Amino acid sequence: MVTIQQKNLHLLWRAGFGVMAEDLAQINTVATADLYADMEKKSNTRAVHFDVVSNAVKGLLMGVGEEANMQKMQRNLLTPEQRKQIRQRSREDLKNLNMTWLDEMVDSPAQLREKMSLFWHGHFACRDINIYYQQQLLNAIRDNATGYFGDLLTAVSKSASMLGFLNNQQNRKKHPNENFAREVMELFTLGRGHYTEKDIKEAARAFTGWGFNIDGSFVFRRFQHDEEDKTIFGQTGNFDGDDVLKLLLQKRETALFITQKIYRFFVNDIEDSSNIQWLANRFYNSNYHIGSLMRDIFTSEWFYEPKNMGCHIKSPVELMVGIRRTLPMEMENEAVQLVLQRALGQLLFYPPNVAGWPGGKNWIDSSSLMLRLRIPQLIKNQETVYVTPKADDDQQMGMMEQQAGAAVAPQTGKSVAYAPKGGFRINASVNWPVYMKQFDSVGRAQLFDVLQSILLLTPAGSVSETSLITMVSSATRESYIQTITIALMSTPEYQLC
């Protein structure tokens, strides 16, 4: 029988990023339905927009600190030196945006919104070095993460990042570029097999004229738009881009495709066709309301069946954010999280391709698993981790240029502890008294079972205390709680939720 605690922990990990230390005392008493209602309420608040773009980039893109004019609003009038400045500064600002969002995932009460935003960040995968456009795209995703999918689809499709990434700036009448239209159908809505090559070609004509100004604002360039009739999904008319998005939403295949992908991310890699079809029908009939779909998932009895618990491999971001939520800590060198993301295969804002991160078992290989298991010990002991640099410095976010010694993270002013020969030290100070206070009423004999039940979402008894004995200090109650917590977090079972 699944207990209330198990249900609540399952919900907190799947609808959010795990449990915070101060929440531990409540997970045995709060009804799961009430817990989700509270999560939903907190995530329905308006998202505070991130703004980490440096004044240097704003000045080049928006005319801050100088006299802006309409001519400068055209990308092709930026000088090569100005473009170089934007690239260089953007790379630094992207690091800051990454860490700012990570902090929001850790600390925000709007856990459902941020978790949904992480899902959409992978679904609408976009690799754009321009920090201003990436920030606009992320803010649009967070604004619409639990709203209507049609609004989210439109906001993303009209974003400078996505239009630029998928080459729609080059999509003009008589010279259509099919890249944007193809990916909107294949990856964002219908999935493969539910459209024809003719549909792609005709939709590309409909998207002609869709572009953006240098400040990232959407613009429809009427004289570049093909105004002749197009035939898409058997319907003929003088369609434009907005019409195509509406046609895509009219097709039930879109609801099914999105539901399947959400099911695999939030429920189980092994699909249950009857549950998915039920969810997809309700999603379609709700006019694609994302919040309603997630409520159907998280309030269904089948979501809490044993087969759906402890079966999800945490993504690198889920793993790191979850550790920080459970163990209250201050990180002196926050930028080391970027190194860990890259080493583990999920660097925010740098998806491997337009299809995003594949997830599931793809997160684990022999090298990444060993590093994942070491992270809790690295945090506790402030050890040095060594990462072999990749040739693609975009993926390294400029870290190939760093030398041994201390570097300073942009804007935050926080130092990054670089050790010789590519080593990076995690300087984190865990507030153990806050964490341990939650177990004041637990007797020494019960501590292991209680900690295991909270930290591992696998069946009770899957890890024995004796198997961890070499990693545990029993000198004092405090040392025992600290070392057994780190030991449990270092098990393969902790990689699952």
C-alpha cells in the first residue's frame, strides 16, 4: 500500500524539484490533493521576469545610452564589431541567466510553473547565443507554462530566438525556407507521420514575412509575404502564419503528441495508451489548457501506482536542484553548476539540437553516472572535480578560456574556484542545523529508515544500512545524520524519482 508520505514525495519530485528541508515535517500529514492544490495556486501567480542582460547588450540592441534611430533597428546595419561585442557579452550573460533560473527552481514556491518551464525549454529547444532573445523566449515560456498551449505556441513561434534559430528571417515569397514550418509540425505540434511534404511547403509560404526587429520584437513584413492561396491539410485559403498555427491546433494529433511527451516526462517512459488517450481527449476539449492537463495527471489514482513511482531518471538539472532544495546551502562558486551541467549532458540554453534533450536512459552512461554519484560528497567535502574540456566552446560557455586560479562570475561578483588542470571545486556551505532539526523527534534507532524513506523514492529496504557503513560516521548523532544523508544521496537509487 502506498503511504501518504510516498504519494507526497512522488508529487513533489514530479510536479516540482523535490522537498525542501522545512517541508519534511509536513509530508506525513498533508493530504496529497491539498498539497497539489497548494502547488497549483502558487504557480498561478504572475512570473517575475528575469533581467540579467548587461547594459552593453541593451545599448547595442535598444539604443540605451545613445540616440536610437529606426535604421539601427535593422540587424544588417550592425557593424561586425558590434556583432562581436553582442556575442562575447551574451555568452557571459547566458551564464548568469542559467544560474538565475537555477536559483528560481530551488527557491520559488511556484514549483509547478518552473518544472513545466523546464519541460517546455526542452520541447521548444532553441540554441541562440543572443542573451536578449534567449531571455525573452524564457520569459515567454514561463508566462505561459501552465496556461493555454495555443498562447504558448504563438509566443514561442513569434520569438526572435526561434525565428532566427529556424531561419524564418530568410523565408520570403518566391524563395520560401521550409525549416521553421517543418519543425513547428514535426517537433512542436503534430509529430512525424501526420503531415505531408506538400503541407510543409505550403505552410512555409504562409510563414513568409514573419521576422523580428533587432530588439527582438516580432514584425510581419507584408511585402515579403506570399499572399496567394495555399492548401494545407486539405484546406485552401490565403493563409498566413497565425492561420497555420490554428490549423495545427484543430488537429487532434497535436493534443495526442503533446500529451504523450508530457506523459513520458512526468509519469513514465513506458506509455499507457488508455491513460494517454483519456488525457489527450480532455486536453483537446479544454482548448489545450495545460494546467487542466497537469491536474488530470497529478490527481489521478494511476499516477500514484507503484509502477509509476521511482521509475524516472532525474535529469542533471532535476538532480542538482533537488539536492539544493533538500540540503539548504549557500554556494560560493555558483558557476561551477555550469560545469556540472555540461559534464552531465544538460546545459541550459544549449540543447544538442532542435529536438532537445532525449532524456530517460540517455542521461546515464558509465562516466556520467560516476560523476552523478559523487556530487553529494563533492558538496559535503568541497572536493575538486576534474572535467575534460570539449572542443565546442559554446557548450563550455567560454570556460575553455579560463585558467587555473580564481575567476569572477559576471555581475554576481562571486568567485569560481578553478583548480589546476581543469579542476573545479564545489564550495558549498550546508546549513546542517536547519536540515537536522526536522529529525529532532526521531529516535536514533529509527533514523536510517526515516531518512531512507524521505531521500529514496524506491521501495523500502532497497538500500541497507550495512551497505553504506564505510561512508557513515556514528561518532555523534549529528555526524550520523550528515554522513548517512550524503551516503543515501550517493546511491544509484537516489538518481530515480
